Amino acid sequence: MCMVLVACALFAAFVAIAFGIQLSNATRTLHSIPVTTITTTYGRLTYAQTGSSDGIPVLVAHGADGGYDQALISAEVFDSHYRVICPSRFGYPGSDMPEHATPEAQADAYRQLLDELGISKVYILATSAGGAPALQFALKYPERTAGLILFSTGMPIRGNTNGSVPTFLFNDFTMWLGADVFQSMALQQLGIDQDDYSNASAAERQNIQEFLVTMLPMSERIQGFANDMSSNYDMGLHYDDYPLEDITVPVLVIHAKDDTVAKCSDVEAARGRLSHATWVIFDHGGHMLFGQDVAGAINDFISSQVTS
């Protein structure tokens, strides 16, 4: 019995040390990114930038459990011809959580950021849970929207209002377990086949590893994550506030049929409502569109708008 207790104590110590090192590394990585913070009517908003200062402006509306670091990973699909602005949404690293943190308010915060940067018109790249504020931005500020790119995002579907995710289960330790110790399970949740991952290029695997790192530190993302678990269902709760038929800007919908996070069937149901949309639906790729030519699809879409 004594040996068992000693073994358990040693194992617990090993886990604690490994967790502490990973958390410290992730925190250091997050805070090493050059960012700028501005003050909006909703409090602080922190953003990073990449690309050329005189490039085609793109604003990234990142997904759940993200921040400016996750947005920067999404920005890797753009080359130096673009200027990519990567803000943290409400409650994510460096950005405050206002009292009424709705997708509409987030869209207005984006507008204030663009005003601060002197950008009159921008492409919006929305990934996953970033879809709700991006749709609101296109609806409310069409004159500021050069185009809307919906990357594995949901759509407003009547009755899709189940936001009962137990957010108390999400903390630094559990997210470390998911991102590092039980990584295969995290890949499965993202719709990435283990064989596809093993056979992928080093660059593709590196991109996924970078994404998984943005799951930590969860303690700096939990407010935004908890808000996403309620406000991200705003499209179902307030369906009539998302009149997709009124969107007049060019739209690219890019999705995978095997996405288990944002169901492709819900996205396909919106085809008749988006009259200005280009649809790129891959058979495989999961929620991350892993292994697909996402950069090609996005750049072709923007190039067609610039030259038209």
C-alpha cells in the first residue's frame, strides 16, 4: 500500500510539473505577441496585426476559446498583399467583457476599431463562433464591408438555441488535458482523422499544433468562452434579427460536409437566403477544413471582387 501511495504521489507530481510547464509556455507565447489596445465604448479592445500596412484590409472574427493569437493563425491563409487585423472578441485576451456583450455590440466594437485605424472598408473573415458578430457587421455596416467570408461558421436556424454547455468544466487543467495529453480526442472533436493528420505535411501539422496551443491559458479566455456559449446561440434565439436576405455584400461560404461542430446541413439550409454567396463545400476536412485548399478558395474569392 505504501508503494502504491508513493507511486501515486510521484505521478501526481509529474503531472503537476508537466502541466505547469505547458501553462507557463502557453502564457509566455500569448504575451510575447505584439499587440495594441484601444478604448471603445465597450471597454478595452486588444488586437494584433500581420501583413502589409498598405495591403487589402481583412478583419478576423475568431472562434470560441480564441483571441488575437488564434486569429493570427487564421490569418496565415493570407500573404503579404493583405493587412490582417486580429482583435480579441469580448472577454478574450486583452479585451474587456461589457455588460451587454451581444454579437451586435461586438460588430459595433469592430467598427470603432476600423475608425481608429482609418480603414473605411474591410473583408471580414469569420471562423466558427465568430460568425454571429460578422453577420451582424455585414447587416449593419454594408458600406464598410468589402466581403464576408464564413469559415466553418453556423447559420441562423430556427430552434437552434441549445446553449447548455457546462462552462465550469473548462479551466487551464482540463484544456491542457484535451490539447496535450489526450490530443487525439481533440483532433477527433475537430473532425480531423488521425490517419489524415499522420500523413499531412509538416506545415499542416504545425498549424494544428499552433491552434491547440491557443486553448491555453483558458483562465484568460473563460469570460469570452462563457459568453460564446450563450450569445453564440443568438442567431437561433433572435432569428429575425439575422435577415440574411438583406445582406448585399459578396459572401463566401466555405465548409466541410463532415464538420461535426457546425453542421453542414444547417449551413446548406441557408443557401436560398444568401443571394450574393459563393459556396465552396468540401467533402472532408472537419471543422478546421484540414488538408483542404482554404487559402486558394479565399484568395480566389477576394481576387474576383478586387478585379470585378
